[in-house]
Amino acid sequence: MRASLIHGHQDVRVEEVPDARLRYSTDAVVRVTHACICGSDLLGYRNTAPRPRSQRTGHEFIGVVEWVGSDVAHVRPGDRVVAPFTWSDGVCAHCVAGVHTSCVRGGFFGQPGSDGAHGEAVRVPFADGTLVVVPKGADAPAGALLTLSDVMGTGHHAALCAAVRPGATVAVVGDGAVGLCAVLAARRLGAGRVIMMSRHPERSALATRFGATDLVVERGPAAIEAVRELTRGLGADSVIGAVGSGEAMHTALGIARDGGAVGFVGVPKDGNEGVDFRQMFRRNVALRGGVAPVRAYLPELLADVLAGRLDPSPVFDLTVGLDQVAEGFRAMDERRAVKSMIAF
Amino acid sequence: MRASLIHGHQDVRVEEVPDARLRYSTDAVVRVTHACICGSDLLGYRNTAPRPRSQRTGHEFIGVVEWVGSDVAHVRPGDRVVAPFTWSDGVCAHCVAGVHTSCVRGGFFGQPGSDGAHGEAVRVPFADGTLVVVPKGADAPAGALLTLSDVMGTGHHAALCAAVRPGATVAVVGDGAVGLCAVLAARRLGAGRVIMMSRHPERSALATRFGATDLVVERGPAAIEAVRELTRGLGADSVIGAVGSGEAMHTALGIARDGGAVGFVGVPKDGNEGVDFRQMFRRNVALRGGVAPVRAYLPELLADVLAGRLDPSPVFDLTVGLDQVAEGFRAMDERRAVKSMIAF
């Protein structure tokens, strides 16, 4: 089969690889119908977080089940499924607690030894615990379903971690696909006001379409000042940090209201930079977040997508075929695209 | 009147100072009946956080109202009152939200220009917003009431920040008065299991009396190992950080379960040290805490003390008179006493 591999800095290529096939009795093999490129894929592409040479790319996909192992009970060949970006057994203490990303048998699609999402098929470990079946006959745009594999669930996780409550004032740092989905998630949880930090005209427009009520174009100290001006000097009840830089974390903490919370989901590429523990202490600002256990949220979010109450699909503004994966990466790297979909 | 002042490293003296008196119409003057010494007072005593020369000491006290200003409506002379360790106007946005420690007109008793708790009387700014009246005829030990001015409220804050839920496994890092009160707070919130990290026989015994179910004497990496062994490898759902050192923070994060929370109330004397943001991200461990808004919790905790459901008074294991304040500091500094009460 054909799949995408990363060989180094900005070097992504589609090549012939061994067919995906069942290895364990709890596996399924899913034929990928749609996949997409993540901001965290870009960390490898840009060499910010270098990948092992020839590692598969991609961890977000939906598709149709082709084969299942003998111990798979809840997923059948022919089922249309959404895969969260990590696999999980669904039965360990962490999975039962809803922290599927900490599953003791879990892993990330595309990690060495596994299939990436940017390929014609994917072996899915622990298929019963991992995959969520789309009910037969359900009518939903592929793009909306595909966002449930990562960005929409991650935006939702950020909003939960930021303790978004009905009527709350929420600020979102980061106008990428996750930040934009976080706007949807915050509104879905009842946020009264959503301040999006963005200076990018198209992303700002999409944020507004998703329910943002205010836009802040400033950055750094001026951004903190601007959000405080919008909030009678108080800051936002809930802040969503959807960028993993120290500067973004500094801004996120700075615009949070005393007693408020920052929910962060951007991979922290600068380590502790921007985290000011003394400020958190003095002002009682909470910091909660991490790798989103999107598997936990999938049933709930899928129900809303199928009911037509939630449609994050507009985050995809470029669609390419598998052979154009490199262009999908390039467009996101150059910020020409918010998020690239790969249609098979 | 007489009051205690700190002149430098380990140099606390009781001296004659100007009488406390009304300055603004919203003030009250409270005659102190009982005060106590805080772990954070020790930061000044040890010069860890040096104080301005001749600053008043102490911020925890109860007493009887002597005078009230013309705009004080809810507190009357003769009222027995508990003072939280910060004053607050009770009406600003932060106070209304329950974050009284961020009150825009707030301050700490004992800060330069204010009276400290270790004196015969204290001018209390914003008496209506600050003081909580003990109902006439109510029968409660002075020690229990006195803990509501700081340590019990702070322990409760830590437990709330650590998201203690009924049945939860809670670990407490720090066997000082706040850590011990946090044991009480965690049990009060329904914790099923409370693991106290302590190697001090008397403090361990008190923790057990307060409801701790397990004791861990190890420190550092061995402590993390020990807690994981006690919890099937998972760690504690809720961790209370009642020591402000980087080492304690490192331990607190290390013993938290994936998806769990660390509630921290120890003044962070080492800044960001011990905070490992990447670990928090990878394991979804939340960090929430800060200066405890004990005023917010006072009515609820006072009701429990008056009903006999809550008695943190055993944290006091030394009582001195005002003239022996220096000995009260010394005993705590040398860990001969958990917490020193000053009876007037």
C-alpha cells in the first residue's frame, strides 16, 4: 500500500510500504477514507521535534473497517469508524477514568512501529477500545467526523480544562484549527463571550462564524492589556491555550482572571517557559490540560455532529489527495491553510 | 499598646507601639484574644523572605470588637469575631466571585502600614467585608475558631483545588499545620483514603487522628515510589501541596495520578522549581492553588466548628503569652511545635 513518511526537515514523501494487516487478535485494519494534518505533525516537519528517519506521518483519520481480529467484538468489517489519534484498550484504570491518552497499552498512530494516518490503511490496536462506529445510515459530512479524531475533541478538552461555564467569558490564544474548534466547544458549553486572539483575517472570520464575540489582534503585553480592557480590568474566566509556545503561555496566564483557569492543549515546545508559578499562586490561576483524551469525548461529540448541532468541518480549507500530502504540509507550514484534509 | 515586630533574622521582639485606632469610617478595632504564628511568618523569621525592618508580625487572630467606624453596619462592639488573614471589601468583583485574596482594596494583616495579629489590638479595614461574627452564646474552643483565620481555610482551599471528591484517594505533601488541616478538609469532603507524607512521629499521629489512612515516611523519588505502590501504580487522584519548596512540588506532581490534580497552598519560595510543565501535559495533571481566600470559606467552616463536626484545634501544641512570641517562633522554627498559639 502507499503511505506518507517523513525523512527529515520539510521532507515528506509518499512511498510504497508493507500492507497494513492484523497482528494481534484485538486489532482491526481500517481502510482510510479521510485523514488530515495536525499542528503537531508540523513540529516534525519543521524539525522542532525531529522524528526518527522514515517515520510514518499522521494520526487523524476516519475510514471503513476491512478486517478484525478474532477477539474484536464491537467493530465489524464494513463499519464506518472514527479513530481517535491514540489507541487505547478501553479497560485499564486510566481508560475507565476517561484519561485514554494514559492507557497502559496505548500509543499514538504514526509512532515508530505503527501505521500513520496518512496511508491507505491502518492497523488499529485494541479496536474495541479505540474505534467509534458511526451508526449505519447516519448522514454527516466527512470533514465534521474527521475533526472528532483530534481537533474538535482537543478543543473540547481545552474548554473543559479551562472550566468553561455557562455565561463565562472565555479567551482563546491560538487561531489554528484547535483554537477555532475551542471556540465551538466553549460556545457549546455555554460561554457568554468568546475573545479570539487573532490577527489573521480568514481565521478571525472563521472564529466569528464559530461564535467568537470579540477579536484581539495585539500580541504580548499589548494583548494582555487589550483583553483586560474588554473585561473591566478583570481578565477572562477561562483561557484556552491552543499554542504550545512559552510566549502563548505567558499571554494565557496574563489574561486569566484571578481565580480563573487556563486550559492548555498546545504541545509545550518551550518546556516551562511562560509558566509563572508565583503569578499562579498570587492570583489563584489554575493550569490544567494536556494531550486530549478525545476517545472519552467521541460519543458525546459524535452525537452532536450527527444531530447537526456541531459542524467543525470549516476548519478544513484545503483538500489534497494522498499524493499531494507534501503540499498539504507546505500549505499549513506557510499558513496558507488552517488545516489540510487528505481525501483517498 | 504592645505588639510584636520583626527586626531581622530570628529577631522578633514585643515592643510598645501606637494604639490601634479607627482611621476610616469602614474600620473596626478588634481587641485580640488569641493569635497564632504561621509557616509564612517563619519565612520572614528565617530571612527566606526578608521583611522590612520593624514590620509587625502575624496575620491570624480572633478577638472582640472594641470600636467600629460610622459606616460599619454588620459588626458591633462586643462581637466576638474571626478575622481572615487578609482584609477585603466584600463587594468588588473578586470578592463577589469568592476570590477575596484578590480584593482590589484588600491587604494582608501585618503588611507595612497595618497592624499585625501579634499585638493587643488590630485595626481591621473594611470590617463589614472582612470580619465574621461568632453568634452570641456559641460555644467553641478558641483554638478551633483561630484555625479558621488561616490554616483550616487554607487546608480546605488546597483540598478544593486538588478537586477532592467523595471516595477519592488523596495524598498530602507537608505535615505542618496546613497539611494536617488539609487531612481534615479532605475527609470532610469525603476522601476515602488520605496518604500523609510524614516522618515526624507526633505529626504522623495527629494526621492519623485527623483521618489519614496511610503514612509515607520516604522523601524524593522513594516517596513517589511508595505512593505508587500504595495506589496500584496509579498515584493519588488528588494531591495537596502544603509546602512551598521545589522539591515538594516535584513530589506532588510525581504522585498525582494521570488526569488528577495538585492543589497547592505553600508559598512558592523556589519559584518555578519543581513545576514540570511537560509532565503535566503528558499526564494531564492539573495545578491549581494559591493564597487561600479563607473569607469565602469562613461561614461554612464556622458552622461546622460550632456544630462540633470540625475541630482543628489540636494543631496547636504550644501556647505562649504575648511576651513569649519569640519563643513561639523559635519552637516552630526548630520544629518543636507544629503551631504556636498566643493567648492574650
